[in-house]
Amino acid sequence: VWFGLSSFSVVFVILMVGTPIVALNTWEGLKGVDRLLVEMTRTVNASRSMTFRHLTLPSILPYLLAAVRVMVGFSWKVSVLAELITGNRGIGQALFDAWEKARIAQVFGWTVWLVGLMFATEYLLIRPLELRMTRWRRA
């Protein structure tokens, strides 16, 4: 409510709730980086950027991808809820209108549509990105 009922407030809420998720996952990933490997990179005089790119980033990548997965699902839910609250025309408002008028077929239709969007986001966007970024793990 601080920023009104606009798209900015939706993005702000997503960032406020999502930042701790990403930060905690990144922290857990950083704690899991093998210290012996970090020490080995120092013995061969690898630069910090090289160590980050070739050791740290690949080590924390699964944690970051898990955070992205959680955030994408959360973002869909928050945006639909925000449309419902703000009254902006969108899936959230259409879903609420159908619910309010007891049009159960439309409620199920919008729900199936939302689940389809989430699956499409997961399998057409996130999964290919993950496979591309973790090619080295399958070799």
C-alpha cells in the first residue's frame, strides 16, 4: 500500500519476499564450496575472477537455480493476487469474477491456464536454461 496499487508495488513485494530466498540459497551454496579447491586455485595463482567463474559459480549454481524456481512460482502467484486486489484487468481479476459469480467451469479454466503457464515457464524457460548452464555436470 506504500506505493499504491500499481505494477511497481507488485514488483516491490516480489523483490522484498524473494531477496531473502535468493540470499539464503546463495549463502548455503557458498558454504558448500570446497575450501581445498579454493586453496588449490590460489597455489596456481588463479585470479579471483577466474576462481569465481570456474569454481565458485559452478558450485553455487544449483542453489541459485533452485531459488529461481521458487521465485518464478512465487512471482506468478503474487501477480495474480495483486491483480485481484488492485482490480486491474488480468487473470487474477477474471478468476475472482468467475468465483464471485459461481462460474465453476471458468474458475477451473483459469486455474488450468495458470498451471499451464507455470509448467510452460518451468519446462520451456527454466529447464532449458538449467541444462545449458550445467552442461559440464553431465559430461
